[in-house]
Amino acid sequence: ESLHSSIALLGISAGSLLLAVHFYSLPRAAPLIPSTALGVLLLILSSLLAYAGIRRSLRNASLFLSLCLTISVFWCGYGVICILGGQGVLNDTGDSRNALVPGLVTFTLALLIIAVVGFLRREVILAMIASAVSLASAHEVAMRYSTAFVSSAVACNYMIVCLVGGYFALGRILYFLTKEKIALPGTDLAKKKTREQIQSTGGSVNRFAAAGLILNMLSASVFGCRLLGVTGKLFIGQVPWLWAAGIYQIGICILSYRAMDVPMATFFGFASILKFAGGYCLLVVFSILFAVLALFLALKSPVDGLYLLFYVAYCIALACRPKGFFEGGPQGVDVAIFVASALMTLIHLYNVKASARIPTGQGAVKALLARSSFLKLREGADLHAPYLGYSKYADAEVLGYACSVLASFAITMTGDPQAPLATVVIPWVVVAGGILKLLGGSVAFARGKTLESSAFILYAVMWIIWGLTRYGGLYGTTRSFHAAVGIIAFMLFNGFIVFCTLFLSIAWFFYSFTFLLIAVSFLLDALHALPAGYDLAATLLFGLVSFYCFLSALFSSTFEGSCLPMGRPIVQLSGVGGGMTKCLHLPARKASSVKRIADILKNGGTCGIPTDTVYVLVAACNRPDAVEKAHQSKRQAQDRPMSLWISSLKQLEPAKHLFTPVLWDFMEAAWPSPISLVVPRGEWVDFLGMKDSAKYVGTPQSIAVRIPDCSVTTHLIDLVGPIVVTSANPTGEADTTHHNQVYAKLGDKVDAVLCDGPSPENIASTVVDCTKIDSGNIGFFRVGIIPKSQVLQVLEQVQKK
């Protein structure tokens, strides 16, 4: 817990020391640290800060996250500009000032907001660091415009950060050396952690939103400073701020999905595209998407919904100006976005833990809709419940469909080399239709939507390849046979997806089929046989279908019921999806889930559970009906008998006298582990209460017994008693290594699946023949994850004993 905090604060101190040395040596003819070297070091430290802040933030430290990410973005953009200066790109008089000032202005205000909230929350060390870096940025802005301010003033502020970091380091060293007896004020993270955990029990909060809003301030500052005359021109030196904001915004989008905040995550995804593309095309379409998203976000928080309307105005202002952000109108909206983002940052940072919150109208819309019988907001534990199993991320389909809308229209835009912003069409196609769609596909897979994720990933790859090929100059006037072959390959894959969507829903069938029409237009274009207007018609159809799916996903994630349904499957087959409503899917990391599985087993049910190797199918051995059901559900073969699992040897203690001393000592030494021991069948079986179920377990001569090296499994056995186990797959098929596979193979034949994601190992247990162990010999029915040599070593130790 304290490691990431210490790394981050010491990383900030190290970067501040570098900058302090740099600014002290600035009046010299040659700086002590060359600009290129300084830039590279700042980039390394910025990545370290981002990692430490995110890892720490997953344990409820929103202010710490905001500080780390803010300084990380600051040093990332600053480092790139230093590299540009060191390589001679910023040669003209004032270039360095015009490049640096927009970022310095942003982070002066952003860090000041963090410092104010930090002092209000009594996070003194964080507040002092934020205020010192804010003052350093403010002094640097003043230094760039007036020679009266010397660089040593900036260096002094960075030295304050170094002193605070040194105090923190001293406090942590004393804390560990004295075994937690001496803790300097502000460095005892254990108390802070306890306080945060108590305060964070009030529901799910998106702790990443404030950092995303600061990134919006950064991109708006670049154009707002130009309008207000703070900077003299727009040029390549300011691009690092825009691209740093865009890259970090994608990360904030992903982390917001992890925080189960679908509307804000989708908004940050849109904002990242704007930062990359700078608003070259499709702004009317984009303004519509922003307006719809603002409407749905207002249902959760009216203030957040109003904030999104600034982006609607921004897109409209850009669309109405032929030169885009080079005109004064859009830059004026940028100034408004900068101010609004600063206010929203303050609200979000303050409201995360404050007892007296700044009102945002969260309950007003909810109270109004409570009276409506038509629209009811989705609430409760199942709000973000996945389609299958469990997932750490909220559903990202909304963003996936929105990217399809943008990419479908962007692909029709022709690149004009003479246009001042022609090159930014590539980010529209690649980022909107590619990277963010890959994100949607990976999240869909994690949530159990295998077909949808396959489609999203395939379409993402298509947009990326076609966008880079068409607008990157690789796909010129000379059409080649290779392009046609590649497009045909995509069409074949998509044809399979179209066929599969017949069994999914009507909307998904049209979604995949209209994309197939776009692929046909690509193929005809490559063969010089494209009819006039066909590509426009195909992309328009795909865009409209994607927009409907976008609205449907928003409605289904916000309201109960199906206001805009995706439709039923076109083809209904008996057996397809039969287990969806019957088979429970419970996350293994919750004790309540394990207890529920235990109750199902006690009542005669069968379940798929994770182990220290692969997933298995289990039943309580004192329920013969359940054991018989498990035996029949997987078509158990006679040569592959079911085994018996216990949680400890205490469960066999009453029958210890029926085991030979060597065998008992060998079991004691070998378990818990992925080693199944085949022992002679005897009267000890009756002590486990197996009764009539014994005939399904083992052979007439022997039974395989094991204590798994898995806390979840052994806890379950403690609750239920000994269990009968077999692999969670039909006989003859490969072992199941993910809860999705258990669902796919046995979903309609088991009562529940305890979901724990991928198995820790893809190899089954080692099965050892101990029927002749008294004579000093053992055999191996199967060599699995534990090698023979290790088992023989255990036997040798037992024999010596």
C-alpha cells in the first residue's frame, strides 16, 4: 500500500530536483542539464508517476491520483517540448514561450485547485507539493514574459518540493526502522488508508473524473491562450500538450470503465478523439453524439450534463468556421471550456470525500423519474452485472457503437493535401474506429460477450488498416492484387459474424451486414469497379444502424426495460442459450458467492468451480442424487472415474486407523497441492457419508483423493464437506481454463459457476498410484503440473522419516 505512494512522492521530488538544477543553471551560457536529456528524464519520471498513481488509486486515493496524473501529464508535455527545443525545432524568437505557456497556465490553476482541496482535507504533504509546483509554474510564466523575474525563483519552488519529499522519505524510513512506533505527521499511511476505507463505503465513485477534466483544461488552454493574446501563434510546439492530453484521456476512459461510470467514460473517449483530431470533420455528427450523451449524463448529475453542452457548442462552432480552431469563435468556446473544466475539477475533487458536498442536483432528476411509470432508472447491485461471469469493467458497447458512427462517416472524407488540417483525418479513422473500438471489444470479451467482442475487434482492425492505407499514402492510384485479397479475407471473417448474428439479435444482424456492404465498397474500389454513390450509401446505412445501437445501449444501461430493443434472434434453435437463465454466475472473490455455491451443493446441485489448476465440476459427496447428476451431465467415461476432494486431513481423522502409516504420512507431506493420490478403497469411505454415491466415485479397488492448494476451493469444502470432482468438460474434450468455457460446455447442465477468470495453470493435476506404497513403490497414471521427480522426492523424505 505504501510502496506506490512512496515511489510517486519520491519520483516527484526527483523530477523537481532536476528542474531546480535546470533553472538555477539557466542564466549560464550552457545549461548544466541539456534540454534533450532533461526532456527524456522527465518522460521517464512521468510514466513512473502515472503507474504509481493508478496503482495506488485503485485503493481509494482520489486526491493522490489527481496529483500524480496531473504532474505526470505536465512533465510528459514539458519533456517533449524540451526535446523539441534541444533538437532545434523551436528556433524562432518566442517559440519556447509560445509552446510552454499554455501548459504552464493550465497546471498552475489545476495544481492550485488540488492544493486547496488538499488543505481542506488535511492532506498537508500533497497540498504543499501541489502548491509548490503551482507556484513554480506561475513563476515560470512570469519569467517567460518579464526579465524582472529570474529563474532562481522557479528553482526555489521546486526545492520546496524536494524538501517535502525528503521529509516524507525520512518519515517512512523511521516508520519502518522503528517497527511502526515512530511516525512523523503526514507520513503514517496506515491511518490514512483506514480513514479512506471507512469513507469510501458509500457507493461507487469515479475517482478518475477530476484528472480527465484537468486534461480538458489543457487542450482548451492551447487555443484559449491564442485568443486572449497570451501566446502569439498556433504551431507545432503546442502539439505535445494536445497529444499528451489525448493519450492520457484514453487511459482515463479505460479507468472510468473500471470505476463503472459508463457516461463519463464514453465522454472521455469522445474527448480524446477531439484532442487528437482537433475537430477537422464530422463535427455535426459529433455534436449530436455529445448532445445525446449530455442528456443521459444529466439524469445522473445535471451539472455534468450541462458541462457536456459546452462540447456541443464547441463542435458547432468548429463546424461553422471553415478554418476550424484557427478562427476566434471556437477559441472563445475553448476559453469557456477551460473555466468550466476548472470549476468541475474543483467540484469533483471536493465532493469525493467531503461531508458537506457542493450540490450538483443528483437527486432531482431521480425524484422526477420516480413518479414516472414509463421510465425507471436502473439501480442496485445488478446495474453493471456482466452478461457472463464477472468483470472489473462496465459495459463499453456505447463507446464501440459511437466509434462506428464516427468512423463510418470519416472514411468517406477525401484527404486534400492542400487543406491546412488534412492530415488529421487519419486520427479520426484510426482512433475513433480503431483503438477505442479495440477497447470496446476487449471489455465485451471480459463481460462474456464473445461474439460482440469478436466483431468489435475485427472492425477495429479493419478501420486501422484501411485508414492508414488510404490516408497514409500507402494506397495510391495503383491498385494492387494484394489489397483485394486482404479485403476478401476481412469479408470472409465478417460473413461468419453475420451468420452468427442470426442467432443473436436483429440489430446486430443489420450492424454486421451493413459493415459487410462497406467492405464490398472497399473491394470494388480496389478493382476500379465502384459504382458512383455506392460507398456513400453503404457508410450512411452503417452509420444510421450504429447510431440506433448507440441509443439502444445508452437506454438499456440507464433505464429498466427495453425502450429501444435490439430485437430477438432471427433464427431460434433449441438448445442455443439454454443455460443463460438457469446457470448462476457468481464472482469467486466474494465470500457471499462461495456461501451461495455451498448452499446449492448442500441442496443437491452441481457447480463449476475454479481450483489451483483447471476448472472442475463438483457435487457434495453426501448427496447421491447430485453425484449421479454430475456423472450424467458430462457423460463420464468408465475409464475416467470421478475423484474425491477434502479440505484437510482432519476430515479423514476418524478413519486414520484404516490407512497405513506410510500412506498417511505421504498424504500429509504431499498436500495441499495439485497431486491426486489414488489410494485403496476401504471402509474409510463410509466415514465421509457417501452412501449410494460411492459407486460413481473411483473404481471398485481405488479412489483418487486430493486436497487442492486453493483457498476458495478449500473454504467451499469446509462449508459443504467432502466433494466429488470431475473435469468441467464433456468426456474427451480439452480441460476448461476459464469460467466462460464452463458456461459454454456445461451451462445448461449445472446450477451455478463460481467465476474467477482464467485458470492459474493450464495443466491438470498429477495423479499418483499409491495402492502399493507400503512396498515402497508408486506409479503415475498422469504426470501433470507436478513433475515425477518432485513427487519421488516427497516419497523419499517420508520413507526416511
